[in-house]
Amino acid sequence: MRRLMTSSILLALALAGCPQPEPEQDAGPKDDAAAGHDAAVPDAWQAAALGATCAESAECDSANCLKLWGVGSGYCSKACTGDTDCNFGDGQQYTCLRWNAPINRVCTRTCNDSATCGSNGSCTYAVATELGPKNLCFMLEGLRCDSQADCATGACTYWYSGAEIVTYCDTSANAGQIAPGATCDPALGKATPCRNNQDCASGQSCNTYWSTCYPDPDHSCQAGTWACAQEGKCLAFCAADDDCPTDMLCAKASIQVNMGTTDPVDDVLTAYGYCFPIGGSRSSCTKESDCSVSTESCIAYQSIGGTFQQVCRTDASGSQPAGSVCADVPSTDAVEPEAICQANYCLVSHCSTICSTGADCSGSPDAQCLNFQLNAYGQNGKLCVPGKACVKDADCSATDHCQMLVYQGGTGGTCLPPNGTVAYGAACDTYARTKEQKACYAAADCTVLGVGWTCDDGHHCKAPRNILCETENGCLSDGKCSTLCAQDGDCTISGTAMHCAGMHTAVDGKGTPDPADDTDALLKICQPNVGSQTTCTKNADCTAGEVCMENLALDGSSTWKCMTERVTAADVGAACGVVGNNSVYCKSYFCDFENGDGKTDQGTCAARCVDTTDCPSPLTCQDFKPWAHLATTFKLCRTAAAGAP
């Protein structure tokens, strides 16, 4: 496993050097007297006891050296029929677990946290076993490293336990072979989906457990498959600048770890050091023009000591200047490839630069200089945003639309080309963006979603522009395109009563994984104003053909009013979202994607309620928390397995 990831760990187990748990006849002697050792073996040699560290099965009295996932260090174990067979008397806790057939149950070291595993272990959370999720010790006796220099053999790579990143010397055949600072191909490091090796590029193989292409060892950096930077150089782990090649510095990074659960509230950030390419003058800068050398750009990074730095760095070979396309552009049907930006920031599909004011932004006299979070520690910096500031389409030129923009400190809009071709007020596919979660290997894989769908550079289906709104994310739950506004007068459209309403949006400025400490900002967007508009607490308060819906005012205050139900839609309790590649909507406008079925693209139609008598069986009236960053809850008719609020 060579990925930085935040999902629960579900892995297979390997027995190092021992295809069967029972002792083999030639696996090694149990004691000197019976062994008949040859002269090359010291007389003082003794087989290791149960629980002792081992590298191969021949070292163990039991002839079983257990290595989790075939890497790290092992410990002597044995076959078992129950936990009572696993009292090794070494102070560790063991569980009798069955792994790969035809292997029988094996005594496996379990843990509550990494301290339980001792100083040379890491507790790996929520590993799938026959007895349900278990926390297992991944052992690293004599293998820990801070940098590649600490490894006499093998590669200084990492283990992600679900709670921490630990670095160790991987001496297995799967270890990466490209040294820190050496040339690598970043395209091979992209985790693209696969069914077999034919779906992968040359230099990659398909990991069928994860259904993902990874670079082969001779095309992989020693630090892991993640470590080939966009610049085409291998990054590496470090504890100080001296651990890095001369054109790199030791930077501090972090990932969000999930502690083996799906609850974001218990997530934490774990930090590590990695060598980051920073060649050139390294002079301090606050904007692009501070870099006097024409081949340098102002970039931001976090030093290993925790200091936020902005310095001038030599532009990477092949990197693109400000304003260049760096990702797929929503306003075209083409699939634009990813590109490297000189200043390291790709914003709204175009290369951006660090700035102090809008005057520092080249390429557009109307460009904005706004605060964005630049790293996981909540440190903000200013970046150039293309396009003129706007609150409604009328603020933009005839060829642009006011697109939603969320930044540190608020929300707003920026004038950019239309995202799709469906005009304000026209019918749209509410779940088009949800369908784009579908993985693909070629454009033909996406045709089941409709005409014009294609496969993008990231191996996900891309919707055609003729089903998308001109305003990005502008397709509301009523299936009509909306637009940004400042007041009701901005929402005038023939044939439909509309008003300017609020929409809660989270702005993360704290640098923690807990959504509860995020800041709330209110986007202003045109929404329908149809139906009797009488106040309600449940659907039964409304007349036939109406449902009870929340109305969020421009000041953030909330009221519930009766509005006309969605036509050609499903009843409460029916499946909704993407069902059989088709979009299914709800009469109530509420599709509960947290219904407990584990599907991210499908939910259950829900409805406002006061108690369970308001709900059709088998649904019950439960709390629902619509915004993770707000304490607000209200009651909906939901499935029994629905997620906690």
C-alpha cells in the first residue's frame, strides 16, 4: 500500500515466508539438539519464542513469522482455533483470526492505539476481518526512518494506519526504486481506475484489490507512488532541510486521518516532513513581481519548523505562466489536460499567482486578489482570481455569467464564461454532477448516462454542456437553472415566480478536519416562489399538491412554507438520485443521501415531519442535519438505517 488516503483501511494479510500456518518439515530447527546445524550456524543460536521479532519463518520456534501485508517486521505466531491459544505471555494482546484460504486461523496482534503495540509498532485501524473491523499492530522493529539516508537498504516510505503516518524502510520487492530528487513521470503516479493491466499505462500495473493503476517499483519514487511531484522530481521524507537534495527544502505537510470511523468529528490532522522542490534565490516575496529573476515565481510553503514562508522559486521545466489552462475547463466540451503552474496554484482551471492587491494580477484589469486557505493548517494567502467581481449576471459582459465563488472570508461571484448552455429558468439535470462520480476507462463507458457524455483526464465521466446550467452548480432541486442575485428584482423571469434567497456555504478557515468550526457564508441565489406560501411544519399542513419547504431569507433567517410539489417525481420513501444511470427526483425536493445504504449517488425521498405519524411506513421521523458546519437540525421522514444527525 503506497497511498496517502483518508478512508477506512480494508487490506489483505500475508504470511511472510510461510504459505501454510503449520510448521514445515524443512522450515528450521526447533532447538539445537534436534537441529543438526551445520558449522555456519553459531552454537548459541536459538529459535525465537512466540511474539518475538522475526524476519522469516525459519527464525521462529513455531516456524511462523507473521508479517501484516507482507511488509514491515514480523513476529513469531502460530495457528489457532480460538483466542485461548494465543496467550503468548509477552504482554501483547492477540486475537485468533482467519485470513487467506487455505490458511487456518492465526494468532494476530491487536491494539487499542499505537502505544498498545509498543515503541516499534503502529496501530492500524478498522481492518476488515471475519469478526468485523479489528485494529491490528503493524510492526516496524529496526525499520523506522526519518529520511532515505536512514535506510541502509530499501526505501524510506510510509504506512498510513488510519490515525498516523509512520515512515519505515521497506525492503520488499514492491519498494520504489527512484531516489529523492531524481526524474520521475508524474502521469504514472495518478491513481486511475482499472480492471486489469491492460487499463494501465506502460510502467503501471493494476492493483485489483483497489482497482487502481499504480507505477511499478522501477517507475516509483522511494517515498511511494504519491511522491512524484508535478515538476517530475521525486519527493522524499525528511526531518530537516539537510535530509533533502540541494534544490529542495524540508516542508511540513499533513493529511486528515479518520481514526477508523466515518464520523468526520473524530478526524484529526497528522503531520510529516517531505522534501519540496524549491530551487533558485529563495528570496522573500508577497507578490509575483517581487521575484526579479524572470525564471522564478512566488510560491508559498510551510517549513518543517511550522513557519509559513513565501519565497521566489525557480520555475519547473514545462510549467505554465499565470492565466494558462491547468485543468479541465467547465465552459468547453473538450477535456483539457492538467498542467503544472509556475506558482503552484491552479484556480478555476487557470494558473494563479500570489498577490497583495488586484493590481498584482496580470492578464486581466478586473482580476480580484482574494484570501484562500493555502495549506491544511488554516494559513491563508492571497491569490489572483480571473474575472471581474459580480453579484448578478448583469454585472458581467454579454459573453460572461456571474459564477459562484467561495473564498476565505466570504462568498461572491466572478465573471467567467458560461459553464453550460442551459439558460436561467430552463430545465436541467439536478444530478448531472452526481453522475460525474462514475469512473470510466474510455468515452464508451459514459454513454449509458446519455448522449454527449465523455471520459475526462481524471477517468470520470464528464457531462455535456447542453445539460448544464450557464451558472456553475446552478441546477436546483426543482430541476430549473438558477442564477446569483442581490435582491428579488434580479430574479425576474417570465412565467415563474422567483425571489432572491440565501444558501448556506461552509468556509474552512481553521485548518482542522472538524466541520463544526468552519465559518458560515451566505450565497444569494434565485429560487422559485410557487405555491400558497403558507407557513408549515409538515407536509400535512399544506394543500394537496404542495409540500413543506424551507425558505432561507437573505439575512439567514429560516421559515417553512408550502410550495408546489415537483411534478413527474417520486413519492416519499422511494429511491432517488442516480438510479440505474437515470436521475430520479422527489416530489418533496428532499433526497436523503445519508439513508444508510452506503451509496454516494443514491438516496431515499424524505419529507418534513413533526413525529412518526406524519411518515409513511417504514419511515420514521428523525433529526436531519443538512449542513455539517452548522448546529441546525430539522425533522424528516427517514429510513431506519439513516445516518445520525
